[in-house]
Amino acid sequence: MNPRVVIIGAGLGGIAAAVALVRAGFDDVLLLEKADRVGGVWRDNVYPGCACDVPAPLYSYSFALNPEWSRRFPPHQEILAYAERTADRHGITSRVRFGTEVTGATWDDASNVWRVATAGGTEYVADVLVPAAGQLSRPAMPSLPGADSFAGTALHTARWDPDLAIEGRRVGVIGTGASAIQLVPAIAGRAAHVTVFQRTAPWTLPKPNRRYGAARRLAYRRVPALMRLPRALTWAMTIVTGHAIIGGRAAGAFLRGVSTAQRRWQVRDRGLRERITPAEPMGCKRVLFTSDWLPTLARPDVSLVTEKIVSLFAGGVRTADGTDHNLDVLVYATGFAATEFLAPMTITGRGGVALAERWRDGAYAYLGLVVPGFPNLFLIYGPNTNTGNTSVLYFHETQAAYLVQAVRRIAGSGAALEVRPELTATYDAEIQRRLAGSVWTGCQSWYRNATGRIVTNWPGMAAEYRRRTSRLQRTDYL
């Protein structure tokens, strides 16, 4: 049997899955992508300053190390070019159906196949379905009174208009997460004034964004094995940050000390420094690597507002202290609906059960990959597989390797693979128990869904995840 595999999404996760399957000898692999090119978040996010916050040596596939990075933390254009180049070189681009938005998929009990519906009306049939839409594909928009009354230009960072004029305009930015700390320094000095609306202050660490010279790039091209050393060193660094985030006392104390020293060095104004000092434990929000965010906040043409936003009006934003902040442009740097996995697609499994109903109290999956009642469905970047300290591409490759094992099983037996419900329940209870005893238990809502479950993050180190997924156990399945 040569299983027909349909992958939903041609971002970095979808590319990793497709390459792994093709390299393993499976030829009937098709990717359905609603956009007109590969790249996922690096295709969609084009706001000024957009760049990677994971060092380039690790933010690349192990099978496609890149000698062409211009710096340690490359801009989004380079990452997009890398994704497109990798897809081309491994024969993946030709397998993508661009402009094809998947609206749903239904498991056919009689035929043991997935029937995939698209917005254009075309149906695709798959023996194996691999949703790889990611956790960061749908922008999260806050519900603010009067939002429709704002007369200026309003947009989300993930839907940036490249033709938007910033020069000489009053710009408001809602949020202080990963997008905001890149955007604000990039537009400060161009805009007449930038007003940053902060709910909670993020933890930051210095960003040693050194340039990679021509000699270094030439050496990497001629001796590719040299790229393994900086990759290994970067991996070692993520072990330190990983221990800090999941509760390692020594590592945590060290990084908190570095962050505190950075604030004291870069922000001389004591009042401002107090407002940008995090109240939440390190790890509640993603720790941000930046060397220009804090100095930018101290600029005279940049204001930091910590009062709660109560409404929008035609001319701008009104805060709880009664102040009207007049704006020409309002940018929502408010992240993504990361807890709403696979929405708005409708996935229906065995017996007509909808995945949304199965996940009504929060998404879960055994190893973040498989869900009871949904045979031959394997998630890439599924529930509880997000990492706050290392490269998500490491998780993508790990999941792709597990997927290959699963497809081999299906090809060999011709039977569907469906994970055991009791095993999944035990696994999910373990993950939630570990998360409840971690730094995230004291956090507010960044990692939680509406019912309070933490559905995005992996509770341990990345190496543990790879170990636990390294071998598909046939006894895990019915």
C-alpha cells in the first residue's frame, strides 16, 4: 500500500513533514495551502523589524543547515527565502496546491479514508491526514468598545500593509510581546510619535545579534560540517534557558539577574524602569531577546501607557485615567489565537464526532500528535508542543519522524492507526499535572484556554519530547 498523505499547510511544519515522508520513500504526498506561496508565519508577518528571536544556527532544519544567514537573528525575508529554497530543493513546492483553503475533513468509516473539503469545492481523499496549520496562524484581536469608530488606520502586525505610511504619523501599538518589541524600535524616529499600550511588562534579555561575515559564509559553504558547532553551542544555551523557564533555580536566578541588569543599564529613569519591571514570574510570557526595546521606550518621541484601555473613539484610544491618546494609526501587536487549534476548519472523526466537540474543554493529543476517535490523523505543532526556549523546528522534525513511522505502519498493514483513549487520558493528566506545578500555574491567560487548561506549552525539556516520540509503540494503538 502506498498511502495517500494530505498535509494541510505549507509552513515550516508542513515542509518538515513533507520532506521527511518523501525522503522515506513515500511519493503520494500533497500539501494544501490557502496562500500563494510557502512559508507560513514568515510569509504572513512583514511588519517593520520582523525577525527571528531564536539564533539562526538552531532555527533551521538539521537536514538543511543554511550557510547564507547574514546574522545570528535573521530578518523574516531571509527565513522566508530559506523556507522556499528548502521546499524547492527537496521537491516539495511542486507538491503544493496553492490557493486551496481547507474548510473541513471527515473520516469515512466505510472506506477508511479522510475526505478533505476545500473552499473552492474540490474534495481530496487521503489515507493519512496531517494538519500543519500551526499555533500562530490566526491573529488574536481584543474586543475593545468603540473599535469600529476609530477613524484612522487599524491593523494587526500579522496583517501588515507594506504600503502603510508611518512617516510623520502618530502611531499607537497595543501589546508588548514579541512583535511589539521588534516593531516599535523599527518605526520610532520615523513616526511623529509612538504610544505603546502595555498590559504587563515582558522579561527581556540582551540580543547578541552579530553579523556573519563573507569569510564565515564562504567557510560554511565549503565545509558544511562547520555549521554543526554553532548549532551545538546554541543548543547548549537553550538548555540553560529551558531550565530557567521550567523552574531551575540556579539558571532562573542567573537569567533574572541578567534581565535586571539590562533594565538598569539601558533605562536610567527610575520611574520608567519600575513600569517596565515584570510582575509575573519569568516564563509566564515568552522571554524576549532585544537590545533596542528598552532604549526605545526611553526616547522622547515614545510614550509607555500602562493604564487600561477602556475604549476607542474616532481620534484614538481612551484609557482608564480619562486620557485621550490621539492617533493616526493603531497597531494590534496582540499575538495569535494559539489555543484555538485547527479553527475554523471542521474536523469530523469516527462516528461523526467533531474534533471541536471532543476539544470543548481544551485541546489535547497523545504526544501532541494523535487524538482518540480520529484515525490516521497526525498533528504537526499540536497541543502542548510549543517551546518557550528552543527552536520549534526541532519539534517539527521530531513530529515528522514519528509521522514517518506511522505511515510505514499503515502502509505495511493497510489498517488504520487510532490511539488508545485510556493512554491519551493518562498522558494528558500527566502533562496538565506537570504544567500545574510549573511557572505557568501562576500566570494569567497567555497560555490558557477559556476553561483554564494550558493547551499550548510542553512542560519539559525538548530532549525529553524527542525521547518520548522516538519510537512508535504499536501497543499505543487499537
